[in-house]
Amino acid sequence: MDNVSFGDIRYNAALGAFEARVDIARNGRTFRYPCRMNGPLDMNASDVRAGLARHAMRMSDSGDLRSVI
């Protein structure tokens, strides 16, 4: 996942989920996605990043909400 980068990852206790901005670089452009992954606060950091990246990739491939920078 060399083409994926993360903004600050925060835990939303009210939702029981990790949230972050995830950027995906493709063809010289960067696409930015707001992502969320449900899980406990003590979840392994690499699992959190992988889940957030999967969420961004699903949105990127589906044509859903995105912003181009």
C-alpha cells in the first residue's frame, strides 16, 4: 500500500470507531477519503491502518464520495 497515506487517526468513543482522512495516490493525482473502522480502542495499530485503507480503496473503486487535490 505504497500509494496510501493517513491523516491523524482518532478514536471516536461515541461510535466505537477509528476515523481518519486517507489519501490514495493514483496516476499522479491524490484522492482523499473520510474513513471509519469499527473496533475497540486497544485494537492493533496495523490492523486499524489496514482497515482504514480497505475502506478508502472500496470508496475509490466505487466512485463514491471523494475529493481530488
